[in-house]
Amino acid sequence: MNNSVEIKNLDLEFGAVKVLQNLNLEIGKGEFLVLLGSSGCGKSTLLNCIAGLLDVTAGQIHIKGNNVTWAEPSERGIGMVFQSYALYPQMTVEGNLSFGLKNAKLPKDEIAARIKRAAEILQIEPLLKRKPAALSGGQRQRVAIGRALVRDVDVFLFDEPLSNLDAKLRADLRVEIKRLHQNLQNTMIYVTHDQIEAMTLADRIAIMRGGKIMQLGSPDEIYGRPINKYVAGFIGSPSMNFLEGHLTGDTFEVGDVSIPMAGYDFANGGAANGAATLGIRPEHVVTGELVGNAPFQADVTVDLIEPMGSDTVVDCQFAGARFRLRMDGQARVTVGDTIRLGLDPSRASLFDKDTELRL
């Protein structure tokens, strides 16, 4: 892979607190990489290290083959978009876009050309003479992206740029950022705690926890073959169902229920024995006409219903645990109904009880 950004053995400590630990990451040229994790996992800290806003304790950061570990942010060839728009309120949109370029002593015609191009790409040409106070949240965030865009750099860093916006605007701007990446083909590193943003935008996702990368892979890999129980539970909405039980060869036993696991793709190539956790996503539990084809079937009683329009999430008790399944939004189901569900072991995940790693 032709790497655009390379992070080698990176450590960051604040006093006795280790925030990032021996972190290694290679990001390809033109790749869209998302750093995903809950608050405090170190994702924004890592982005700030790449940007040069934080001094690392140990390790190296390379951008386009150059060691920039101790370089100033302005020397790293990056453009950064923050969660807060950080616009100058007294300047017009055009002034905000040109400010950094004027400081860099670029020629006037070059500045005008860059602003024109960024304004066209982001569709903010009618806003150039306005001040930030006269803009909506979505427009301000477009201007903030435009300010990074005019720098004409190879690497863009986004630190939760959509988290201050309402749901509709967030969805619209997410599409625009994806289209922006397709048009520019620049390397983009994007921090978020929103798994939908991560899944829809990323070429690859790095799921972080406690200053370490738990799993690095494509959205399909992260969703379909989570490397451990934490990743499995973090990705997916509603989150994955977990059943605590015991694995004997290719049979998973939980309470008095035995679930055949023939067809499951074991990570180590062979079946295992011992305490284990079975995980299956609500959308992979089948009901209705499809149950007849499922290798395992059981009857459950509906406890709770969450209508969501396009589909309905149903809560029930199965094998002594809370269990959720996703049904069609038009499904006729009421609390107290008995429904038959089916499980396909090839869609499931098994984790070791102690290590929580995928079996």
C-alpha cells in the first residue's frame, strides 16, 4: 500500500496516565479512515497528535514519507475540521476562507481561484459575503470544511464535524462529505462516536478502546466478523444479542437449549470446547415464512415492541436472557404473542468467555 500517513509505536502520556499505547497504523493514499470509539477512548487525541496539536511521548508520525513527529502543524501538509466551527465572527465567509492563505503570502489571484473552487465544491457561493452569524449550523460547517479545502493539502483531518448538527442535517452533510472524498480522492481521517457515520463513510474503520486499536478493517469485516465481544457489541443498532453458555464441539448449550453450530466458520479452523458467548444480531434472527429454513428454531413470547417505521424491534426472553429481533415494519405483532424464531449459525459469532476473543 502506498501510505499517506504512517504511525509507528506511538505513546502519549499525561503524567502517569497512558492515553495512547504503542499504537501502529498505516493509512493508504486516498483512503477514508474512520477512528471510532466511545468517549475517552483516545480517538481525538490520536487525531491531535497527527495534526501536531499534541506532543507525543514516544513513537513517530510520517506524512507522505516525511517524519513530522516534531514538525509544526502548518508544516505537516494537513487541513483540519473541528467539532466547533471555529470561524472568525467579524469576518465574512470569504474572509474566513482567505485568512490562512493571506498569512501564507499567496498571490491574490491564487487565493481567489482556491476560494472559487472550494465554494463551488461545497455549494456556498451565495454565502461568501455573509458573516457566520447569518449562517445556519450546516452552512457554518461547510465553511469550516472549505477553510481546510482551500489549503490544497493531501490529508484532511475531521474531528467529529457533524456532532453539533441535528439528525437531518447530519445525514445530509454525511452524504456531502462522502461525495467530497469521491471527487477529491484525498486521504481523510475522520473521528466519530457515531457508528452510522463510520459504516457509511469509511473505507476502513479503526475501533478504539483504552488508547488501543481493537480492530482495523472494512465496514463489512467489522460488522460481519468482529474480532472480540467489545467490537461485536459496539457495532450494530440495536446491539448484538449475547447468550452465555458452553460450547461442546459444534453444539452451543445455554440452559436447557442446545443450538447446533454446524456451518459456523471458526476463526482457528476447528471447533472449541468450554465456556463461551454466542452473539447474533437482531436483524439476523428470522421469523415468519423464513423460519422453516433455519437450522435452529424456538418459540418465544413478545415482551415489548418498538415500532420504527421501516421495521419493528421486538424484545423477548430467550434461554433466560433478554433477546431482540428485527421484524418488518408492517408485521402484525402485539405484546404477549408467541412467535417462532430461527437462527442460522453461519450468521452468528462465538467468543471465548475469558478472553472475549472470537472463536
